[in-house]
Amino acid sequence: MSNTIALYPLSNFTFSTKEAQPEEDPSVSARLQRLQNNYEDFGMRRTVEGILVVHDHGHPHILMLQIANAFFKLPGDYLKPGEDEIDGLKKRLDDRLAPPSNSQQFDQNHGIDNDWEIGDCLAQWWRPNFETFMPSIGSGTYHGFTLYGGRRSISYPFIPAHITKPKECKKLFLVQMPERKVLAVPKNMKLLAIPLFELYDNAARYGPQLSAIPHLLSRYNFIYL
Amino acid sequence: MSNTIALYPLSNFTFSTKEAQPEEDPSVSARLQRLQNNYEDFGMRRTVEGILVVHDHGHPHILMLQIANAFFKLPGDYLKPGEDEIDGLKKRLDDRLAPPSNSQQFDQNHGIDNDWEIGDCLAQWWRPNFETFMPSIGSGTYHGFTLYGGRRSISYPFIPAHITKPKECKKLFLVQMPERKVLAVPKNMKLLAIPLFELYDNAARYGPQLSAIPHLLSRYNFIYL
């Protein structure tokens, strides 16, 4: 019955904050240049993100990061060349959401398991190129997730016809949350639990990748503990 | 590597026709009344449909039925009370697409395997009630898939909050097509191979269930034979 997944209530999870994690690039064009350079040096960019599911009053909710009170993203990031995707995703989830290392030390000393349980790959998104939709408003002002919003419009849940060398493959993995966990959120972000009914059919607010999560999860039967 | 699926080219499949399969009900209201009566007698309606995937020039295509040159549906139908969903889906696929029984006899005599290989459940769609959106145009004229179009608007890929007794659960299963197969299509329908890029982001034409198929398949890696 690998299609049955136990969900724990949102109230079982403890949220704290940690140091801000600013954007890597000072501008959209700097970001695109970096991606292009990395592609030339290392080949296709591989990104991994986690779909962390909990429940609230018996309805599934997805844990998502919100940046600048506006844009949503799943926890995760791109992998180093050759890095294993499961180990890499665990490390990215720790980077984004694990408490700072002194409390990790505390957990280890007290036998608290803070490993991540990575489940099925639920989706792959392919990006044929780095020419991003450039927002025409804002006259060049950089804003981390204006870029992110634009990027979404040119990824596809399949390799587009005639594309032999996609520039990025992003994999979304189900992350099975344990009964309890402490999560520490970078100060420049919020962690929100978004119900499936809010995501569904709501690409206008969440973009095509996040609004499709209800579809990706629909083959599972959830048990609400 | 259960995430890897071999696809055969559309040109490997042979299409013939068979007797028309008309709609079960004479009107929308008769249909809703029948569904309601069946729910009271037998409980939640269980429907199974197949996602049959082939490729054309290295891009995945889904085999879909088109009725009245307008509406699309996957092959499949509702199950009898207590009927096994995998066996039931195979029987519904035979009803819809297998050649008439004299040629089935021919196949059996010649050792041709016409069984269906049912793969993963890819999605479940839940229908909270039978009150269907009633098309306001057409002044009551019945048209099989005006109803179908309306129905789609009130199914969800999750059990909606506060719904304890959904009226229907429709499961979509991946059907792995063999290297070659003869399919016979009822005369009142067409069988079309729709590419993923046509379905994607196209709920306006295909409805929310069919347009989400690219998402459901995105976790698979296809091999084009």
C-alpha cells in the first residue's frame, strides 16, 4: 500500500527562525548570466525540491516558503555537478529548514532523529532555455521573485518537442513528514501551510508548478493522524 | 526503474471501427436521476479510466475518444458494485476498444495476446455531489458531452473539505501499450492521439482532468522505441 500516506497535524510541528538567506544574484541579468555560464561549464542544471505534506483539520496542506510577502516556492535548490539527488535534497532541506547546528548537536545528543524521509518523485519540470520572460514593469528593479515568477512560464512538465538539450530539470519529491519536527525558517522568508483546495486551479497566484501539486498528490490516499 | 516506460510509435497500432455505442440516458436530467438512484442503492460510484500512451516522433501522445467532433474522454466507465477495479478497467477497455469477439476468437486461436497491462494509478477525482452545472444554452437539448463538460467543473483531485460521503471516485490508470495492437473504435466516436504539449495548460479545450495528464506523467522517463 505505498499509495497510502500518513499525515500529521500542522500543530505537531514547531517553527522557529534563523539567519536570513538572501538571493544569490544582484539582478535578473546577473542571474541569467550565471545560469548560462554554469550550463556551459557543467551541463544541465539539476534542481530538487520537496513537497512537505501535513494536515489541518483533515485536509492536506503543503509547507511552502513565501518571500517578500508575495512569491511562493518549495524548499530545495539546485545540485552540484555529480551530487546524488536524494542526499542533495536532504542537504538543501537542512540548509533551508533545519535549526542551526548547535541545536542539531542537541538533537543528536538527545537521540532526536532529524533526517528527512524522501518519497516518490512526483514531477519533473524541464526548462528548454534560459531566456526568461523579463517583467516589463519595475524598470529593471531587481526583486528576487519577479524573476522566479517569470521563470515559471517557460518550464514544462515534459521535454518539449525538438528540445534535445534541456537546460534544467527540476524534480519534485514527496517528503514524508515525521510525527513531530522542529523547523527553522530564514528570517527573510515565511513558511506557510497552504491547503490543496487553495492551490488547486490557482495558477494565477501560485504559478503552474505549485498549482499542479493537488494533481500530483491525487493518487495517494491520506490517513489523518 | 519503475519510473521508466517504453513507448511504441502510433504507427504500430491499427485502428478499425465497430458498432456505435450510444449514450445510456436520453437527457441530462434522466442521467442525474439515474446517478442519484444508483448512489442510494449502491453507494459511491466508482469509475475507472485508462491513460493509453504512445509516441509520435519522440513526443508522448495520449489516445482519447472524441464524441460528436467536440468532446474528449478517456476510455473507461463506471464499475459494478463490488467489481475489482483492475479487472473492471480491462473489461471496459475491451468494451470500448477491443475488436468484436469474432476477431478476438481469431487472436486467441493464433496466440495473439490482447490483454491490457494496467500500470500505476495516476490520479483520483472526487465528485462531492450530482448537482451538475446545467448548460444554459441549448434550452434542454440533450447532447452527450455538454453534460460531460459540465460534470468536469465539479470534480476535484482531492476530497473537498467537509465532504464525508463523496458521490463518485474516478481513478485514472496508466495503461502500458504493447508493441502492437489492433483497436476497434465505436462508429459514433473517433480515437485521437493528442500530444502532451497540446493538452498542457489547455483546460479550456480539454477540461481540468485531461489537461492535467502531462503533470501526472511528468515523473516518468519515457523511452521511445
